[in-house]
Amino acid sequence: MTMKKLEVLHVFDLAVQVGPPVEAGNTIGASGRGRRRIIPILGGTVRGPAVDGIALEGRVLPGGADYQMVVSDTVAELDARYMLELVGGERIYVTNHALRRAAPDVTARLVRGDPVDPSQVYFRCVPSFEVSAPGLAWMTDRLFVGTGVRLPDRVELAVFQVL
């Protein structure tokens, strides 16, 4: 028996505007794993083709956040939660777990909010979605992966469905 090779299909791109981080400092106790940072999500855009008659175009609603744990001088674990609103009024709740890895000097520049060449950073994510529109139900029973770029004022993501 031959296993099918994984394939992906590009679904949409996100440009998520972010505010200055809120630094909570190093965590202590049983779950003390690193430095906690909370990055507020201010807005943004979603751009993709129509699927089953619903345009995957719209905006990122303000009010979400990325709850980061900087676990070493090379690795950060990200846990972002936010809402998308499509042009047709449909809303999608996004939970996005990510891993960002880079050399210590590159990570230090990212944490400071300095621009960094994306080729110097491994940034991958696994988003999941909650929807209320029946035409988007397919998003709740598929796996998605993505790649990202952290810029000083935003995060850009390309999201792919695993086929």
C-alpha cells in the first residue's frame, strides 16, 4: 500500500495589523516556560477566492490578540485568537497556533519590533476555524497550515488547506 503524498491548496492570505506588545515578563511556577508577551490585534485584511459562492475577502476585526511565549533566545510559541468578517457579513473565529524560530540575534530583533528578512525566520502555523455560515462548514472539518512573516506593524500569513 502506498500512502498518498500530502498536498495543499492555497485558501487565503491575511495581513493582521498589530499593536505594541504588552510584556508580562518571565513566568514562574509549574507552567513557567519563558517570557509572556501579548500582542493586540488591531485589524487587517483577508484576501482569497470565492469558495462555494462565499468570497473569502474581508477584514480582521480589532480586539483579538496573540498570546506569545518566548521560550528561548531562538523560539517563540504563538497562540493568536481573532475574528474575520467577510464581505458578505459571515464571521469566522480563528485560533492560530504557530512556531517561530530564528537565530538568537534575529529573534532579538523580532522581539524589539525591528524589520527582519523573512528568509531568516522559520514561521509556520496551524489555524483552525469556527463558523456559523453553512457555506463555510467545510472549514471546520479540514486541516490547515500556513506560513508567516512578522513585520514591525503586522503579521502576514498564507493559509493552505491540507488535501
